[in-house]
Amino acid sequence: MPTIAESLAALQSAALRGESVDVAAYAKAKTALAAEKLLAEVRADVDRDRDSAERAARSDQANAEREAQVNALIDRARKV
């Protein structure tokens, strides 16, 4: 089964050769291709957001660990 891009290219080629082209099929293929591109962009955005969130979580965890170490040192210093 051809991809949407392949179907659209075939319809465009047929039109350029002067063959009769189903305008509704062309419009559907063009819309579907635009939707595929948009979906790919959204997925890329989601992946970037996920990566950013994971980095932020690791940074927050590291900050919390450093804060706990500093607090432990402060508590130990107060006891001396």
C-alpha cells in the first residue's frame, strides 16, 4: 500500500501528464499529508518536552541531595 506522500505524488504526476485526476482524492491526500507532518511535529515537541522534564527532575533531585548534605553538615556543626 502506498504512503500518503506516494499517493499524492502519483496524483500530481497524473495531473502534470494531463490525465484526469480525482480532485477529492487529491484534496484528501494533501490534507492527510499535512496532518502527518503536523503529527510528526507534535511528537517531536512531546519528545523534547519529555527530555526537558526528565532533565529538570534529575536536576531537582541533585539539588535536593546537595541540600540534604548541606543541612546534615550544618546539623553536625551545631552539635560540636
